[in-house]
Amino acid sequence: MPGSERGDDGRDHHPAYRIEHHMEAKLRIALPGGASINRPALVRTLLPAPPAPFVLISAPVGYGKSTLLAQWSAHQNNAGLEYAGPVPSRPFVAVSLDGSDNDPLAFWTAVVHAVTRTCPDVEGIRLIRMLRIPQPNINNVVLPALLEEIGANCPHLVLALDNYQAITEPECHEQLDYLRDQLPARACLVLATRTDPPLPLARLRASGDIVEIRMGELRFAPHEVAQAVRHVSGHQLSESDLGELAETTEGWPAVVYLAARLLRSQSDPGAFLKYFGGNNRYVADYLEEEVLRHLPGEVRRFLARTSILNRLTARLCDAVAGTANSADLLDSLERSNLFLVPLDGARTWYRYHHLFGQTLREQLARTEPGATATLHQNASTWYERVGDKREAIEHALAADDADRAIGLIACHWAHYLYRGELATIRSWLSALGEKRASQSPLTAICAAWLTALSGERLASQRWLKTAERLGHRGPLPDGMQSVRGAVALYQGTFGFGGVTEMLAAARIATDLHTDPASPWYAQARVALGYSHYLAGDLHAAVPVLEEAAQAAVPFPVLRILALSALSLAAGDLGRVAQAADLAKAAHELVATWDLADSSEVTLARIACTAALIREGHLVRARQELEHAVRLGRTIIGLPPWPTITALALLARVMITMGDRDDARALLNEATGLLAVLPDGSEQVRAMLTEIERRLSSPERCATIAPRLTDREQAVLRLLPSSLPLREVAAQLFVTVNTVKSHTRLIYRKLGVSSRTEAIRRARELGLL
């Protein structure tokens, strides 16, 4: 099912705003169908404003956590008499979480969508773009931006996350705790969960910054039990019968409602209540024997077979259960209050009450012991057909269908990798198990990239060798031409084996990936061009980088990398104007896609700062390079070469600005990174050697640079190139005689007599 979009102002029609069909279900916590007991005493404690910036609703399943959130939201704008008068309006954002959100990117995507839907002034497009880049920097970029938007446009926000027990990823907990700590003073974070989250609860209690609503507060009082029974069954229980039911159920709302539904058909409530059980196992048995068996066989089979789904919609249920009338069945189940919870206002997506769903799955295992795997396979096929790759893979894994799961992962892993959803891929490989994953070259290649980007270099190399050992005939499902091509692309991209191996591997990858429509075509050429640049072969780097920049790639980061590397090569060849234009084009793409703080575009930052240095803007260049170096230090697992280059450039700027101690520290850091690689880059090594020479020379070199005119500076920047003076003149749109005159003046000011000496002296003085 396609995700819904706003139609009033058109904002949701932007590609960065579209919501997948299952996302809509997460953005609303609906009141349960049928009668539900208002909890005015509980809601009153939360109105008109929460008494603390953090509210924890923690209790076992069936204690009405979601119902309390729904009533809080519903009464926020219209409290009614039970709530002692009108309540000031405040934005209430609710997100219903599940296992698919147990990944930082998926988790924050759901939160951002929800906040944007409720607070239209929040710049949602910008936030979503930040999340959709490869490996988004959630901690340092996305969360600060989200907090800034909330503070400016929605400072009274109530952000409620339901079913938070589905989140077990430690990074999600850490990020959420940061959000909680930095929210505006009048905003509130609410968690509804079956288990306590790993947050600093003791410290929050000591400081009075938490309100806790637990099983004791959520338990139905006797008058609420009586009200529930009266509304659902129509019976007015005697005082003794009411006491017995309250004692048996201990006020567990789900079991109270179950008892009330069963009382509908009882002429003697007292006799029935004496029979009614009081523990979870009894309730499950009673559901199977007394509720499910009274349903028609078609309905029982439908319930059991669809119970393997986290979310239900008619077409999915038809595909899984083999029915043709799921829409009618779901409508009938909802009207019968048979534990079916609507997940959206359109009544398109549902879920079973968790206790009911568990009972149904237990029944399925007994009545159709071989059906579970087939049902999950059916669900996987349906999700694959509608384009939901994540759910297709999850159900294939649940079916224990390793071949299908491996095939789906092999087809789509790059999509999630480029979006930065490493935790999702890691969970898939973990579900497969290392033994099965290591039996397929397809998953071995995926694991090699995953572990490389996670900083596990030794594990990455081991997975790569596994892929080589297993082999594979023909092209791979992800579009790579062969295992050999995949290995070459990996080695040419990461460069962990040094520049010599990097260059040789990139050549192989380029020869094998010849389809311009494939992202691997562009990535292979970026790898080859950048390898040539690192090896000092600038003329060889330019044509392949131009091919990469012109390719129609699906991922903007590849075009940015191509333009950036091309800018660096052009600048070192003396094509100053072209280098500046290329750096500007890369910078504009970075801005368009909100990639400024992505480590993958460090090369773009370097290209831009190289242009700034040529133009003499050293302060701005220093700021940009310091940011690039910080990213390189904090984000592990990425190719080392851009970080080394950034360190070298920053050291040169520091020397020019007279900060020689910091320059020496940067040089040592760059030299240390280079030393652990099998072989070095001629281009980078030359930069480091030149920096060492400048640091070893008298300090006066950094302070006696002569003053050159703008035209003399333009001529000087072109001298390191191999261009004859007539071509230098052509680039500057002046005559050759004018260039010769400027050159003589430059020589005189630098105290040299040749072009070579002028270049050397200018570098010593920081003019180049």
C-alpha cells in the first residue's frame, strides 16, 4: 500500500517527504474500538501540562498504556467536565513503534515524520534529507537540527513513543536520552513500554524530572472493573461478584475486558466468574477453547494464519492466508471487538491485541504445525512485490528460508548501506547466523562492506577472503559483475591495502563495470580516478573522474565524490578556474542534499578549502578543514586517505598562519596514519615531506611573505602547472607579454630567478 501524503499545502509531495505505506500506521495511536473506560484521574495528572519533562508509562502487556496515551491526546484540546475545565492546546505527537524501528535511522525517521505531521512549521524536508544520506550523522547533525526546529516552532511539544520495548539498539537509547536532556523546558518526552528503558531513571527520580505511571496506577480500580463489565456485557455485577472479578484479575484491564466480553452470553454471571481463571496461561487456554472455537472455521483459520503478521491489511492477509475476502473479515472482526486494533484513521491497517495474537500463534503451531514457515514465505513474497524490501527480508528470515533471505539481502543491501542503515543489515546477518552467511559469497560481500564501514577491518578482510574462496558464476544480484569485480571494487574504494593495491583493484573494477546506469560504474571510476590522484598521476585521474561525474548515478554522494576528486586534480594541474567551478558544483550538491556533515563528502570539503587557499581565504579554509578532521577522527571505518589529505592541508594552513605547534601535531597524526598502510601515496607523501621541510626551516618563513597584487597572485597560482606561459595567459585572458611582466615582478619579490625556484619559495612562504 502506498504511503499517504498531505494534499492541502502540497508539502508531502516532495520526494524527501513521502512516507512508505507502513509508516502511516506508526504516526497515530487510535482509541480502541468499542467501549473503553475513561481514566480521568490518570489523565488529569498529565493536564494541562506534564508535571515533569519526562513521563514513563511502564507496565506489562494489557495494562492500557496505549489507551492512556490515546485519551491524553484526545482530551488535550477538549477536556470536558471530567477534566475540570478546558485545557490549553499543545501539540501531541504519538509514534507506535515495532521491531522494524530498532535501528537508529528507522527510529528517527519515524519520529521526524510524526513531529512534522503534527507541527507543520517544522522544516521536515530538511530533517528527512539529513536522514536519507548515506550514513547520516544522527548524533551531531540530525538531533541538534531536530531540537532546534522543536525549540523554534513547537516548544510545548509532547512526544509520546508507544511500545518502546521494541527498541533494544543501544545507540537508539543513547540518542533518545540526549534528546530528552536537550528538549525545550516546556516540552515533554513520554515512553510507554513493557520494560524499563536503559535510561538514568535513578538520577531523574533524585532530581524530580520524571513522572512514573506503572502497573499500580494503571490497574483498574473496582469501580472501573464494574464500569467495564457494564459497558461491554450489559451486566450489573453484585458487590461480591465484582470483588471476585477484581481480585482474580488484579485489575488487569485486558483480562477484565476479556471477562466482560465472555459475560455477554452468560445468564449467571456469578457462576461464570467462579469458573473464570486468573493467570496468563489460563487466559490463553480460555481464548482458544471458549472464544476461538465458537467462531466459524473460516474465521478461525484466518485469525491463526494472519497472526504471524505484525500489521494487517486486507491484501496482505489475502496473500498470506490464501483468502479472497480479507477486507470483509477484518471489518467483521473490528465490529465484533475481537482484539483487532486499528492503526490508522482510515481503518486500513490493523494489529491483533498482543495477548490475543500470541494465543493465535500458539494455536497455529498446534493445529497447522508445518504452516508457519509457508505463511512467512507468503508474507515475504507479498512485501517484495509491493516494494517493501525490509519486511520481505524480515519474513524470509522468520520463515527460516535462508536461500530466499540471502537472495533478498544480496539484491538490496547496497540500498540500505548507502542510506546508512548499518544496524538493519547487521541484524539480518545476525539472524542468518555466521555459519550460513559464510556459505554464500553474496552475504560474505555484504558482510565485508558492513564490517569495513563499522571499523572492523580484520573481520572485513576475512569476509572478503570468504567471498573469493566461495566464488560465484556470473553477475551478482546487486549489479556487480562478478565476485572478482566485487572484491576489486571493495579494494579500490577503501584502499586499506595501500595505493598500489588500490590503483590495481580500481582498474579491474573499472574494466568490469561498464554499464553507465549502474552505481558501480560511477563508484569504480571514482575509485580509479582518486587512486591516480593519490599516486600523483594527475593527467590519468582526470578522464575517468569526468566519466564518473557525468554518469547518471542514483546516489548523489557518488557524483559529489567524482566532482571533488576532479577538482583536486585540476587544481594541482594549475587549472585554477576549472578547479574552483568543480568544487562549487560539488558544494552545491552537498547543500542541496543536506550532506554537509556527512563523512562521505569530506573530499568535497577538501576540494572547497583547496580553492579557498588558492584565493588566500586562510581563516575560512582553516575552519572547514578543522571540521573535516573532526569528522575523520570521530567516524571510524572509512577510507583513511581523505583524512590524511585534510590533516596535511590543515597543517600547511597552520604554518602559514604562524601556528607551528599545531601544525607539527597535525603532521605527526597524518604521518602516523600513513605509516600503518602497506604503501603510501606519492601525492600525500610529497605534501607531508614539504610540510616537514617548512617546519624545519626558520620560523621567519611564515612571516615575511611579500605582498603580491591580485593579478600577480593569479599568475603565481598557475606557475606549478606544466602550462607554457601562452596558455597561462589564455586562462587569465591577458597577453603573453602581460604574463611575462607579472612573472618578472613575482621573481623579484620572491628573490628568485627561475620558475622552479619561485614555486619552491612560494610554497615555503605559504603563498601556494
